[in-house]
Amino acid sequence: MNLKLFNKVKNLPDNPGVYIFLGKDKEPLYVGRTISLRKRVLSYFRKDIDSRIEEMVGLAEKIKIKKTDSLLEAIILEANLIKKYWPKYNVKDKDNRSFVYIAIPKGDYPEPYIVRGRELELRRIKDAYVFGPYQSASLLYSALKIIRRIFPYSTCKAFSGKPCFDYQIGLCPGLCVGKISKKEYMKNIKNIVLLLSGKKKRLMRKLKKENPDKLKSLNHIQDVSLLLKEELSQPEEFQRIEGYDISHLSGKETFGSMVVFTDSKPDKKEYRLFKVKSAPQSDDLRALEEVLTRRFNHKEWQFPDLILIDGGKPQVDFVYKALKKINASIVGISKYGGDKLVYPSNIKSIRVFAERNKGILLRVREEAHRFSLKNSRKKRGIKAR
């Protein structure tokens, strides 16, 4: 442990803000945001941290902080700093496709929407403001909800003549029923663009002249939902969990299923079914090895934060050895051990996070089993890979 650095961390303020770990040449190694600078940065000096973060802390020579007025502001600043510096330990083992972004089209009556990095590349979005990268989609959804309360925008059908539900609760400015002019609507969008660009001071000067009430709202952001998520989060979050299951069709044909949970929710468009081709019949371990090897041959697929398999210690150690070159985090659930979480030998870095998310992991296992059983019985329903 870097005791000199640790002693400085103990004196950090208990405020929202952004922190930057700097290397010996003052290069940014990692950027993070938090509701409490002191508590969060101190957590990086625990013994049970992820090995990647432990490596980063060992290389750090200095920690730079910037206090903010709210967690929302810290989230925006964090994204802008990651975009500026692209720090090694924010992106190691994660390429651009694993992040999330906010896109705002430049046409008439636009609405902000969330898009993943991989979709950003596929769509090749033009004529839009793009903000990010952000590290958590669920946190970003909460942030947009707060922003929308201050600067309402519409997601309904324009000029339909029928008030949408969001209009009735004050989130839609009334585009559906013609209650807002294009000029006023675009003011809200321009204000959101300024806020997400990190130009808060400029935005405040603008609102002071145009709309003091909105300035008051901006200065008194109540980001309670964001605070709750922040308190539950860790320096590293499982944004993408992949669960695997092997099943047999009539005791002969073997299939492997891959289900994906993104930000704790099933992401069904990412599910895949593999027909096992080379593994010996009834050898589930070799079948699982084949499925995972073929999965990781797809370099265009987003890299998972965690791989879950239905099995105990022997199965987990076998898979870990087979995937050692891939450097993926693996956990198993032993049904014979009372649904105990099991880990590869000598691997402790993910235990804290996995145990905290055990409920989600159990859901992933059940979903992998359901998907495998259903689709191996009617293999023609999904094209096996």
C-alpha cells in the first residue's frame, strides 16, 4: 500500500465530485465519480479490491479531485474527463462499445436517448450531439429523469391532439397537444446540451436572464435516486453478465445457451444458442469449453464483466483454466452446495461484488437454463451459431 497516498486520502472532503488517479508522469490512470470523495477513494485501499484496480493504485503517485454541487454534475464531469483523457484503467478490457452515451439529434423537436457504444458505431450517428462515455446505463436513465424535470422534452407523437401521460405529470412540455412553440422547445434542448457539455456556469448565466425559476431548480437538484444507486455501487460494476448452460436434445444433440443481463436486466437481443459440434457426447465440460471458445472468437461482441456457469468448484476451475488467456472473470453456482457461489482457485478479486449481486446471479442461472431447454427442444426457432 502507498502509505503516503493513503494518508492524503484520509483528508479528502466528504463532498460529491470527481477523482483522478495520476501516474508518475501525471498521466490520468483512472477517473471516477462519487457522492463522497473521502469514502469512495478510501475504498480503493481495501484488501478485497479487484486486481486491476489494485494494480492501478500501486502505480498512482497522486490523486486529483474536483468537488461538485451534486452527484448529477459529477456524473457529467466524469464522462467528459474520460472522453478527454481516455484513461488506461477506465478502458482496459473494455473497448468503446461497452460504454453508454446520450445522443440528441439536431433536427426539429429532438429528444435525448441512450445508446451503447457498439450501437453508436453501427448506426454511425451523424447530425447529433453525442455525450459520453458513461459507465452505467441505469445511472444514466436516472440522470435523464432528473434533467427532464428541469428541462422537459417530449417522447410522444407531436401534435397528436391527445395529451400523453408524461404531459399530465409535468415531464412533457405539451408537444403532443401543441402547448409549446418550437422556439421554447429548442431552448430546453439547448440547455440540456449545455449541461451535458459541462458548461454549467454558462448555462446558469443564460437562465439568470431567461428563466430564474429554472435556475433555482438547477441549483437545488434533488438526486436522491442517484444517491441510492451510488451508495450501492462499487468501483467496478457488473454491467454485462453472461450466463451459460448446456442441454441435450434427446440424449444426442448438445446445445449451449448464452444469456445476457445488461445492468441487471435480461438483454434478450444479445442471447445466443450454440450447437455443440466437436465435444464428446455427454461431456458437458468439453461442450462448455467449446461454446465459450467459439463465443470469444466473436471479437465484435461486447466483452462481459462476469461469466456465470451452473456448476461447482471442479467445473469453475476447468473453465477458468480453459479461458485463462482470455482473462475473463468467472463465478459458478453450486446447486448441490445450496446455491453457494464458487470461484476459481486463488481468485478473490470479484467475491465482494459477486456476493452483493447474488440475487441477480441466481436469476441469470435460471434464465440460462430456461433459454437452453426451450430452444434446444425447438432448435429451428433460433439459428444455432
